[in-house]
Amino acid sequence: MDSIQQLIREAFSALEYAYVPYSGFKVGAALLTESGKIYTGCNIENAAYTPSNCAERTAFFKAVSEGERHFTKICIVNEDTKGMHTYCPPCGVCRQVMQEFADPDKLEIILAKSQDEYVTYSLKELLPLGFGADNL
């Protein structure tokens, strides 16, 4: 089975669990570990806004909290209030979390509008001068 197609399906499935009573903007993510396990995440809003959490970080934090530390791919999808899907790149905070747990040259970030419409980037392309452990 093609891992990209499976990640896209899993990310779209995660949209169902998004908690977005304020924006109505759902985001789902599916994160693939080096061992082949998939962790999903959705965005979770909060009335105070800043405690909200993005889908990508939800997936990473779930995986890390279960002992995973090595990741190869993440797929990110969205659905707006009209049911439309667009390419939804990760925010800067999510890119920084990805930098912490993945090789920027190797992590593949898949942005999908549908099962057949997607683009891929490396983390290095989306965060060219990322700050990591080597900077300390």
C-alpha cells in the first residue's frame, strides 16, 4: 500500500474529530514514524485562543508521548466552513516542532486537497534556517 495515499486517507479521517467551534476551520494530520506506525491529530480550539493546538502538533505530541522519536512523513489536510479543501501548510510553531523531531532534509510534508491532489515539500524547504539542537 502506498504510504502517501494511506496518510492522506488518515488525515482526512482525522478531520472528523477537529474541535473548531470558533473558526469552523478543520485541520487533520497523519504522521508516519520510521517504524511504519501512523499517528493522527486534529486541531483543538479554545475560547482563549492561545491554548489552541494545531493538528500537526497534536499528532507529534501523541507520538512522542508514546515513545516515538523518528518520523518520515506527515500529511496535512483542511476543510473550511463551506466544506472546501485547500493546501494547508503548517504554521511556524508546527514547523519548529517538526524541526525538533525530524531530519529537515528527510521529513516529507504532504499537503493534500484530495486523495489525488497533493504536493510535497521537505521540512528544509518550508523552514530553510531552522533552529535546532545543533544551534545550542
